Amino acid sequence: MNVEKTLEISSSFNDLPRVRRFLHEFCHTYTGDGFDEDHMAQLELAVNEATANIIEHAYHGEEGHSIQVVAQADDAQVAIELVHTGEAFTPDSVPPPSFDGSRSNGFGVYLIANCMDDVQYLQNEQGKNCIYMIKLYPKQES
Amino acid sequence: MDIALYLLRVTYKEVISVDITIEQLEDVIMVTLPGEYLDASTVKNFKSDISPVIDGSGNHVVFDMSQLQFIDSSGLGAILSCLRKLNGAGGDLKLCSMTKPVRALFELVRMHRIMDIYNSREEAVSAFK
């Protein structure tokens, strides 16, 4: 089964809960037994962080711009594409997190990379900037 | 034990209305973090609301996190900031009653090694004695 659903939000932090609810409902509806609650939580966290990064870095916190959240599911994985028209965001521009508690920022990119199986920052066929993320279903033990 | 109960009523601007509850338990201030999530949409209000308890104080503070079902990197950063401010003034912060998804985030970024986390409010308060 291949299914694709899209949510369009404004570049406002207030829309982050909408994004998480959209993903939660999408996974519950279309991934069957593919994800358990822990995997869904990781997916929601990663997409939340990536969306927040687009608002903060690509749109510089300016509200009123569009972000498309495209969710696709098949028999092996869920893919999320976040499409925006802001500046290209490169994870290299963010300093790595400090694990000794001395700094409060820098965890977002780390969380995205550790919660997803593949993350790409690229331009789509329409020339729009996007963050493309894949999370594979965990292998079922026989 | 004398328990003075303070209620600091806060109404968030967006979808939900929540209360931060601040209780004075002898020399420990117990703060129940409000709402189901602490993310980039709520963290600004959280910082503002928690500031009187944290800024420039050497308080002994416990955050009861039992209501939180989701926290992101901005919420985590705000809590780390509270810890640093309290430590800088001779105080300390302990966390308790974390839900499973919140605990998972703290472990993912290894903050469970930096912060004192307890299963219950009682354990967290006792740890200050």
C-alpha cells in the first residue's frame, strides 16, 4: 500500500502541535503494525524539530510563510518531506550539541539524525527547499 | 509539615489554558509543569512564568513533570537553562515523575546523566535533605 497525505501550515511555532497530531493520526491510520508508540514518538519529535528549524532558520522566525508537510507510507517505511520557500537550511551551520549541559541549544539537528534512518536537505523538482526524512519500520522478530 | 500553596495562574495565548502550580514544601519549591507539551510554541511563556522562581535565586526547586507528554529541544534547553541559573546562584534543580516519552528524550540527549531525576515528588524532595 502506498499512501500520501499533505498538511499545509504557516511558519508559526503555534502550528507545531498540529504537525504532531497530523503525523500521529497518519501513522495510526496507515502504518498498521509498522510502528509502535516509541517509533511514532521518535518520528513526531524529528519532524517537530525539523519544522521548528525551518521556522527559525529558513524563515528567521517570520510568520505567514508556507510549510508543506507531505507524509508517505508504504510497506517498508514512512517518508516525510517538509517543503518551504525560505532560505536553504544546512545542518552544518548549527553547532553540535554539548552533552555536559553547558549549552541549551544545538540538540535539534542531533535529535533529527538520531530519530530517523535517513535525512536529506535538498531542493525538490520544483526548485523548493525541503527536508526529506525516512523512518523504516523496525524488523519484526519471527 | 506546613505546606504553603501558591497558585500562579497563567493563560497561554493559543489553544490551551493551563496553570503553573508552585508549592512551597519547607525549603523546597515544587513546580508542576503545565500542559501536555513544552515545545517551541509554549517555551517562551514557560520561561517568563518560571523566572520569579529561578532568576537570581539560590532556591531548591523540583519540577514535577507528570503532566508532560511531549518535550522538544527548546523545552529541554529551557530546563537546562533553569538548572544553570539555579546552580550559578547556589541553588539546585531536580526533576521527578517523568512520563515515558519525556524520559526517552532526556536519555537520547544524555541529559539523564546531567540532571537529577527521581521517580516521585517525595523522592525528589527528600534528596535535598
